[in-house]
Amino acid sequence: MDRLAFLTVDGLSRGAVYAAMALALVLIWRGARIVNFAQGAMAVAAAYVAHSVTAATGSFWLGFAAALAAGLTLGWLAERLVMRHVGHDQPLNAVIVALGLVLLITAVLGIVYGNEFRPAPPAFDRTAGFAHLSPYDVFVFASVAVTVGALALLFTRTKVGLRLRASAFAPEVSRLLGVNVGGMLLLGWVLAAGVGALAGMLIIPTEFGLHPNAMDRSFVVAFTAAVVGGLDSPAGAVIGGLAVGLVLSFVGGYLGDQVTPLAIIVLLLAVLLIRPDGLFAKPAARRI
């Protein structure tokens, strides 16, 4: 029973981070109909900025803030300098450019920092305490909950959020109504990159450490979570992330970590075959 409780808490903790990364993917997909395959690499770049600032100042929190700022900046640069100029007549164009960004960012990080693993200690102790929760688990849950809550308020309670949603669902109509659709798309990229940077800062300390490819596996898991919940559903991304975290935790705990990659592939294929739009996607309106 204790093992089940531990695996449940561990799965929810990891799932919360995957949910944050999946939410970042959903934010860009809803606005630009692009899967940002560079999201993981951008998160690693932000984590390296945090590593440099923390090493220079001795303060984890200054490094944490610098990572979030770096993530926001990278999102701005990626949309302004690269993705805005990609033709959307062929969906594959954006995929190829995003993969090119992955190679570019990874190569630059390898040149600047090297390809060896660097230690990335967590901000809080990971030793389980009350109800199998460690202080780091509490920090993860609180960080993701605040982020999800802030985004929910932004999209549902503010005029900016209304413009973001309108630009995503009806860009031509929004332009006619005077909405700066390009600016809203840029804001979406910036927010997504910031959320991705947060996810990177939360997940990297639980892995092998900092490395140019440190987020590759986590990105695949987060992409699976986004597909499971539905790329058009922010709530689905959060629920999908938690569900995928639980699946990985239970499979790893009872069958072994070597089986977890297979579990991800099976889950992804099952959802694509049974409900390709995701479990929480809204049905499309029929047109006559």
C-alpha cells in the first residue's frame, strides 16, 4: 500500500511538470497551428542561463528568475526572427524549421557549455515526508498550480485573453475587428516559452542533470500528454500530463524503467487510433 501511495504521488509530481510542458505546446498550437518541436531545446537553453547566473551569484532564485526571463526572450526571438517568416501553405514547413531550431540551439549549447552532464541540484529536498510528499514535490505542485491558474485567469477574465482566443479561433474576423493578430501570436509564443522554461527548471533536477539534450525524453512525454488531452484543450493538456505521469510511474514501479518508453508509445498509438483529436477535444461542428 505504501508503494502504491509513493508511486501515485511521484507520478502526479512528474505529471504536473509534463502538464506544464504540454500546456506550452497547446498554447502555440491554438494560436498558430504549429507543434513547436523546439520547446524542449528552448527550455534547456533557459536552464543553462539559470546555471550560469546561479554559479555567478550563488543564488538559486536569481538563476530561476533568469531562466524564466530567458524563456520569455527566446519565445520572442523564435517568433519574431524565425517562425513569423515561415510559409504556412505547407504544414511541413513549420515542422522542418522547428527541428532546425532544435539542432541550432543544441549545437550552440554544446559549443558554449560542452556536452558533459552538469549537476542541477533541486531547490528543495526530495526526501519524501508527510503523505509521501517531499518539499520538492510541494514546490512543483505549487509552481504548476500558480501557472495554470494565472493562465486560466488571463484567458477567461481579461481583454487580452479574449483577444488571444479570438486570434486563435478566427484570425481573419479578429483583424477586421481591429485585433493585432500578429501581436497576439507573438504573446502566445512568449507565454508558451516561459511556461516551457518553468517546466525545464522543474524536471531537469529530477533527471541526470543539465545537458544539451536533457529535455529530449521529457518533450516526447509532454507531447504525448498534449495529444492524449487534445492539442486544442488546455484543460486536456493538464489532465493528460497528470495521467501520463501516473502511467509512467506505475509502469516503472511495477514493470521496470526499461518498459516506460514502450508504455509511452503504446499510449500515444492507442489515443491516435481511438480518438485522434484527443480525449478532451471538443467535437467539430458539422457543416452542410
